[in-house]
Amino acid sequence: MTPPEQGGARRTTPLPLSSGAEGEAVRDIQDRLVRSGFGPITDPAGEFGPATEAAVRRFQAERQMRVDGICGSQTWDALTEATWQLGDRLLYLCRPMLRGDDVTHLQVRLSALGFDAGRVDGIFGPDTERALLDFQRNAGLTSDRICGPEVVATLDRMASRGGSTTKAGVREREALLSAPRELAGRRILIAEEGGLGALADSLGRTLRDLGAEILVSHQPDGSAQAREANGFDAQVCLALHLRDTPGVHASYWSTTGYESVGGRRLAQLLVERCQADLDLHPAEAAGMRLTLLRETRMPAVVCEIGPPDLAVVGAARLAEALSDALSRWVADPVEH
């Protein structure tokens, strides 16, 4: 069995890689694309040509990522994770935490059987370890907190007993429905990665006036923003990004077997209010696997707004529309 991957490939691979690049790193990308089912690739091995770019775009679309045909750090990480299938390696809690499609499938299977593996995020963390231990004890297996061949074989035998609803999804819905239906006292993190500082600050002031507890983050990195949101113990996270083209796109966490019900509802409301109040078209809400959405522990939405001059000239109107969407979400946080 292949030993657990501890990371490091990303650090030794020159990124980003795009059309025209050559070398062993490109060959590695091509091999991973083919192993993940996105071949054949007709470009010569090690040459990032049109066929490689097209395969990268198909992979990004399938993985609910931003589609640009460029292999940056997030695409590289996703390619690395996509090559792992449940049973390929031992899974257990370690540092850095193991990530991969095999972890996602383990979380989905455990949750479907009633063992709370936490949010389905493809990261083997403490919640997944506890769920695995509970499963081993209930199934009469060795309680070693390691997902190996015995655990995988038992999960395969019990596959037909599982349901379609994850414990994490049920818990998120119940928590949202039991929370107070007002902004006062809500802990909200507003994040922006650059260029939208004035809008983020304006939205923060508007929400504070309504009684919410606000932290505004100006970190350019999604992981850093997620750490701030988790450290702040935020109940919702809204990240604001600039886009070059007119319109608004709101994304929420969605992956194999799981989506954030609170995030989806908030994304829909953000799109609706921006359309109605600012006449922003086109507008879309969609599930995506962006870093911030994956690593936050609360409902989170990334809201992309364009064109850039709207964020400057219309910052006050935007802040009102976004605040109104958050107020509506607090009052009615999930679809019925």
C-alpha cells in the first residue's frame, strides 16, 4: 500500500504552469490528468499545449473550480488529491492533515452510516478520526483510528445500508434554524483580497450599526482568511472579490456528497439583492470548491462583483444590498 502523502509536491513544482510551458512538471500534470480520467492528451509529453490546456479546463470545471486553463497552486493541489482513491493508502490523523478524494469518500460513507465525520471537506481532521473510531467500535474492528484494508472492506459490505443525507448537513441545518433570527449579536467575518477595502469597511460599519459583531479581513490568501474566520468563531463568512466583467457571482461550498445549505441560501440571496438593487447582470449562485469555502467551519460565500469601478463609485449602494441580503439570510437561513 502506498504510504500517506504528507505534501511537499506543491513546494517543489514551479507554479503556475500554462500554455507554452515545458518540462517534467508539465509531464507530471499530464500524467495526473490522465490518471484522473481527463485523457488522452495529444500534446507531446512535457509540453503544455492546447490539448493539455483543454484537459486542465475540463478538470477545473469538473472539480467546481475557477476555469482558466492554468495550473496554479489550487489546481495542482486538486490534481494531487484526485489521484487518491479510498484504499490506496492508510488514512489517519497526522500533521499536515491528509487531503484527498479518498478522505472525501471516507467522510461521505461514514456520515451516510450515521457516524458524524464533520463537514465533508476531504481533510482528515479530528472529526473524521472520531467518526472512524466510532465506526470501528460499532463494527467490531480493531480500534486503531486508521482506515486500512479492513475498514474499507467493511464499508464496502455495508454500502447498501447508508442513507443519502450527511450528518454534517443535518447539523448545519438544525443549527441555522435554531439560531436567533436577527443580526444583533451575530459574529460575521467580511473578507477581501485586495481592491475592495472600502466596500468591506463600509459593509462592516453598516452591519455594526445593526448590532452585529464584525471582523474585516484584508488578507489576500483564502487559507489566511479561513483561519481568521475560524479564530473569530464567526457564524458566517462573506468574502468579496473583484471581477473584470460586469455581474455578480456568488459561490458556496459544494463537493461530492455534501453542500453547505446555509452557504447556498446566502449565495442565492446575495445574487437576488444585487440584481434587484443594482441591476447587475449576469448573476449566478453556484457550488464551488474554493479554498476559503473548504477551510471555514461556518457557512461561507465568495461574492465576485464587477466591473471594478462599480466597487468604487457604488460602494455605498453595494454595502446596502449586501447588508440586506445578510439580514434576509439571518431571518430565513435555509431553503424549505
